[in-house]
Amino acid sequence: MGQLIVRSRRTLLERESELAAVDEALGDLTGLHADGLEPLASPHGALLAIAGRAGIGKTTLLAEVRRRASAQGCTVLSARGGDQEQRVAFHVARQLLQPQLAGVPEAELRSSLGSWYDIVGPALGLCAPTHGAPPDQQGLRDGLDWVLTHLAVRRAPMVLVLDDAHWADAESLRWLAAFAPRAEELPLLVVVAYRPDELPDHAESFRGLPGRAGGRPLDLEPLSAAAVARLVRETVGPHADDAFCRECWAVTAGNPFEAVELAAKVLDRGLTPNEGGAHLLRDLVAAVKGSGLIARLERLGSSTVRYAYACAVLGTEIPLLLAAAVAGLGQEEAADAADALRGARILTGTETLEFVHPLIATAVYRAIPPGFRVALHGQAAWCVVDEGQGPSAAARHLLETHPEGDPWVVQQLRAAAGETLRAGAPDTARSYLARALREPPTAEDRAAVLYELGSASLLTEPATTVNHLSAALEEPIADPELRHNIVYRLSQVLAHSDHLAEASDTLAREVRLTGDARVRLRMVAEQFMWDAFRADEPDHPSRSRRLARLADRVKGRDLTERYIIGLRAWDAVQRGEPAPVALRHAERALAGGLGWAEPDRGFEVPVLVAMAFMYADRPGRTEELFTTGIADYERQGWRGAHLSFAYTLLGYLRYRRGRLAEAEDFVRAGLRLADRVGRGVPAVWYAVGALIEVLLARGRVAEAAQTADEYCFGEPFPAAVVFPDAQTVHGELLLARGFVEEAAAELSAAGRRLDPRGIRNPAWCPWQLHLARAESHVAPGRALATALEAVERARLFGAPSTIGHALRTAAEVSSGAARLKYLEESVSHLERSPAGYELARSLVALGTELRRTGRAKEAGEHLYRGLDAAVQCGADGLVETARDELAAAGFRPRRLHSTETDTLTVRESTAATLTVDGRTEAEIAAELHTDQQAVVRLLSAVYRKLGTDRTGLEAALGEKEEG
């Protein structure tokens, strides 16, 4: 193919339509039409794919694309997949991006890439992997997206060319296949060539293209007889007759590579190109490929054959001297062999060699006798390590060797797996470790290899991880720390796979075996954590008592002790202990630091501590912690399940504050991230449950039901506790849709599940409140008893938002004067909380009740307030209800507009400061020359804006002033 590339402009025959598509794409990219005179209004990129079988001319066409792109001033990124490099993670990504970044000084590169440097740097070979947790695969792909987008914008217009995409490594190909359709949004033309029958499933996006390509790749067809005749005459001379040329076309089936090579053979042999010599062409074309090529190679001598074999093992971009070392040849002998192979049109290049065509490389590689091929790969592994290329370069060769119990092989494979895993390629790391296990490792190393193998499978194959880690525990383990790490990791993956009981049992067994007090304390802490998430925990009250005693003893000196204290805070929330108890323990847990991305730790406890503040009416504090936690995740490159949880719960937090439009945006972002991880994972349960709650609050019942159906949100519910509680949300949805009996049954089942475990806080799970509403249709007396019990539980917890919500529900299922009494008390509590949506609901409900009892003027005042609050919340259904009630009361509904911001007005700030100073509402009213009810409303706005109730006002106000 070397000659073909050199003469590409003369030999690109019958590719007019393909080149027209390329020219059109380049014109759109550069902003000029083909005549170069008329600028386009909005230059844009595209994705073009070129498909065809081997030798059909894809590489030649791509060479012409590069030439034309360069001639038009485009930045060109170029890469090529390799048959021997498919198992080298990020091989193609490095070819594309490393040349653009490698020469930049580190300080400048860090400044340019920002937080992405430590995430993508190891994958692109720009820096060594950090020793912290690696980025997840989605985070790494997002980082590569950012780098390529950044380059495309800075160095526009840009053309990215990928040849032999079917041989690209899996990590690079998955990234590019996902990114390529976005090229139309950028000044970037992506051109990809592949063999369609060899393209992996994860690159299907190349088969269906957006935009100008009309939904399909450009399929290269064989050349016609006339085109082959032109190729032949260019090489052997114009005297080649028609019969001879037609036979060349017939024996090559119009394959450009074979036609060019056949013509070269005719010239080498001095064959007369006429009808009399045509019968010899079939033998000549056989020598171009397959066994004929190998027979031709063998005639060059044994040293040359060994050298060719060594080059085939090394793959692409072959250093001349490295190939000599692999072949076991001296420098002069290797140079002679390289000359011979260049003369035979098998290799091209000088210091760095390439096969003239991938077909030749494949044929040579397959011709190597199996035993000798294994030995060459083993020799190649030693040589690349000796050359300083490191274990990762050797690992792909070691994969092709036979197990022999060699400790060096195990060492290299483990080291390569560690590098590759930290760079963000767990699948490749797992293949290295699986091979190390087959070597096999020594008895004392076997458990460590199993542990590393299980860890590499953690995010992608949890069931496999469980098997490897369980097997590791059965091995003799001399290092206690290794055993402890295996136990921690095994319990973690069991829990994340919805096997919380097994996770707890694993830790319980190990607690009895370890003699180290600190290790035992950590295992107890982790067991408490997984038990806290168990929906089927058999002895929750006993665990709570033990946890309380332990939390009171520890001082928070290290992360383990702070986890225990944090779990105590969360347990207090679930059980409905007084909110100050939960808040005291939450602050204790945070006192020494509680990072969300601690190495070898889960994110669960920091999240639970943050959520404790939300349920205790301190959502502003929760939001601060979530903002910090999300920054930790993004800095670490965790953009899969971790970030999904964070966005979902941040959305749920906004829902609790009554900011429903923002809540929906965040929850949908969390759901999109969860969908990228995979359907059925815990993150999806969280996101769908939260989204249904938000949609119901916004009055979009049909959309909530559609979401539930789309994600099969119903039984069986997960074994892990999720929030909002999935079964309760399902019951609430059934009630909103009018399925009263089904809702009552679902909500009663939720109560039977939670009550025996001591989880009785309606702030965390308001199943009783929804059940009371369902029961009111068939059993009003039972409904009132259910609601009043929930009110008592809410009063015990003491959060104003929870009490206000419970009282409103009690009003809904009551009759007569009690309804008004409960609603007035509900509004009074909610005015002292940060829960804007709940306040809006209670204001509208109170206004409605006042209208029905003939107190129209008072009704109008509350309905107007409720309408304004509903508009500010984005509660569209509640807005319509309030407007209807105002019309029924004889009032004109106001024009709908939202004006509230997080900024305190002067009067709000004054009222808040005076409250912190200990002044009563009456005293503040006198100071501000207003009435007491106006002060209540001022402070209500303060609590909503700062995200706190009265007890947290001083801290929240101080943080606001500092900000």
C-alpha cells in the first residue's frame, strides 16, 4: 500500500462520490464552498464513516482526506487501530491526542486542562496515575470529551481521522463511538474507516450516521475493469493490452490493493502484459496474499523471516532495533533483513517500520508457527521492559504466552493491571490479572491477585467480584491488612448488589476473628452502615441501642469514629428522636472532617449526615455539604453512580425546600447519569422515586405515572432502603391516580415494614400521612387516628415542616371546627420552616376552608399568599387550585409572576438579626413599626431563603454574611 499512498492522487479511481462528500464536509467545516468564494453562515462539523472489506482502498482514501484537510488549513488528528494493539488500553486515544499535548510544559498543561489533568493524564500517557481511587469509566470518557472539544475549539477547524476502527482498543472505541455524533455541534470533522463485518457491537453508532451522510456509511465498492486497467498501465506501462488488464481485474475482483500489488509483481517478473501472459496472473495474485505471500517471504532467508515475524508480533510503529532484539538478530543483520522486506513490499519506513498493508501484517502473523509465536511474545515482553517501556507495554505480549508459573510474569501483569486500572481501564486490568491467576501466582500471592482481580471488576461485574473476593478469603493470607481489605471490599460489593444481609454477615463473621481493636471498630462501623440500609433488618431497635452506646463513647478521633457518630445521627432521624439529638451528632461527625471521596471508603455516611440536616429543617446546611461533595466527585472523576446519587438527592433537597423546577432539573440530571450506569441499579430507584415526587408536587400526575411505567417502578422493591422510600412513593402515586384501595394496601405494607424496625419519623417517610388520606375514603375514623398518630410522631421529632405537613393531613381527614384549627396550626409551623411548597399547600388549604365557612376576606388573604408561594415553587397544579378558589371566593386572581430570590431584603435581614439577638416577634414588630403577623411573614421568607428553621438561623445568617 506504500506505493498506493505515495501516488494517491493518481490512483484514487472511482471514488468521486466519496470525495465529493468529503469536500462538502470540509467546506462546511471551514466555512467555504468548493469555489472558496462564498462563506457559509455557520461552519459546522460532521461524522463520515467509510466502510469496506480489506484492501478496498479505505487507507488510501483517508490519506487523501488528510491531504485535503491540511491544504485547507485544518488541524489534523490521525490514528490507526492495530490487530496486535487491541488490548492496549487507550492506544488510539493516545495516538490522537498525545501529539497535541505532549510537548506542552506540565505547568501549562495543568493550567489548560484544569481538574481534568489528573483524570485524563494517565489514560493519555501524559502523567503517572495517582494513588487515589481511579476515575470511573464515565468520568474518564467525559474528560476525554472535554479535551477533544477543547482542542477542536482552540485549533479549529479540526479533522479527526481514524483508520481500521474495527481494531481500535475497546476503551478508545467506546469513547469515540459515543462522542462522534456530537461532531456536528463542533468545528470538527470525524472520518472513520472500518471493515463492517469486524466492527464491534459497542461501535454501532458508526453504522448509522447523523446529518449529511444520510444515515449510513460510505460503502466502498470494488473497482471496475476500466479502473483496474488504468492502475495496471500506470505501473507496467501503456502497452498493457485490454485482455491482460481485464484478466487482472478478474483475478483481483476489483480489489485496489491486490491490483496494485499484482501490477508490481508483473513489473518485477518482467512479464509481457499481453493476452499471452494473462494465464500467469492467477499464480502471481496468489503470491500477493495468504500462502503465496508467505512463500515469497520464506525465499528471502531465515533471518529475514524471523525479523518479519518479530515485526508482526510488535504490531505497528515498530522500532527497527527493538524488532532486532525480539528476533535475536544483530544490528547489521536486522538492517539487511529490513532492506529485504522493504524491497519485497512487505515493510516500509526507516527507523520506525510499518507493514505496507494490514493484510500483509495479518498474513505474516498468522504464518508464525504457534509455538514460535508464543516464544516471540515472551521475548517481546522482556525486550520492551528492558527498553524501559514498563509493565503495561509488556502485558499485551504476556497475554499470548503459556502459563509456566513464572513469578516475573505475575509481577509484570499485576503491575500493568495496577497502572491500567488507575488510568481508568478496568476491563483491560481485569484481563491482565486473570492471566496472572492462570500463571499461577505463588501460594502466598494468590489471595492478593484474587483481591486485585475482584477490585478491578467492582464497578462492571459485581457478581464476578464477589466470587473472586470470596475465593481470596479461602486462601492462606499472611498479611492481616490484606485480609481486612478483602473483607471491606467484599461487604461493599455485596451491599451495592442489593445483598445487604450478606454484607452484614460477612463483617459479623470477621469481627469475631480479628484481634485488632481498631480494625474491629471499623468492621463494626461498616456493619452498622449496611444494616442501616437494610429494608429487612430483623433487629433494628437492638442495633440502635448498641449504636447509641458506641457513639456516645467514641470521640471522633478518626474517620471510623466519625462514621459511627454520623450513623448515630442518621439513626436518630429515622427513629424520629428529637431533631436536636440528630443535629448534635451530625455536627460531631463533621467536626474532624468527613470527605465524600475518601480512599477505600464508601460515600454513604457523608451523604446520610448531610441528609440528617435536611430532615431536621436545615436544608441550607445540607446544600453546602452536597456542593462540597459533588466537587469531590468531579475532581476524582466519578461521574457515574456517585454523581447520579448526588444530583438526585440535591434535587430531592430542592423539592423539600419548595423549589420544584430546580428540583426537577437536578433529578432528571441524576436520572440521566443513572441510565448511563445501567437500568435497575440503586441510583435509578432513587432518581425515579424523587422524580415522581416532584412531578406529583407540580401537578403532573399523568407524567409521573408514565415515568413509573417506563422504569417498572413497583414490586419487587429493592432490598436496600432508598429515599424517598420507593414503596411509599408508589402508594402516593396510586392515590394521586385515584386507585384508593391499592394505595391503602401499598402504604399499609410500607408501615408494616418500617414500624417494627423503629423507623417512625414522618419527616423521613410520610407513609402514615398518605395512608390517612387513602383511608378517609372508606374509613374516616381510622384515617383520623392514623393522621393523629403521625402528628404525635412529628411533634416528637420537632421539625416545623414535618409538624405542619402532618397537621394539614389531619385537617384533610377531619371535619367541622377541627379542620380549621389544624390548618391554622399547620400554617403557623410551616411559616417557621424552610419548606416553601408545604407552606403553599397549607395556605391554600386554609384559604379554601375559610371560604367554605363564610370568612371570605380572611380566605382571600391566605389564598393570595398561597398562590404567590405556589408560583414561586413552580407547583403548577396548586396554582390552578388557588386561582379557582380565589374565583369562587369572588376575588380576581393576580397575574402570575415569581419574584422571590435568595437575597434577603433589608427588612428581612433586620428581622433575622433581631431574632438571633433574642428579640420576640412583638419586639421586632415594634422595632420595624409593623404588626406581628408581618414579622412572621418576614421571618418565613428568611427561613425559606436561608434554608433553615429558627434553631439554625444564627449559623445560617453568619454563613450568609461570610459569603
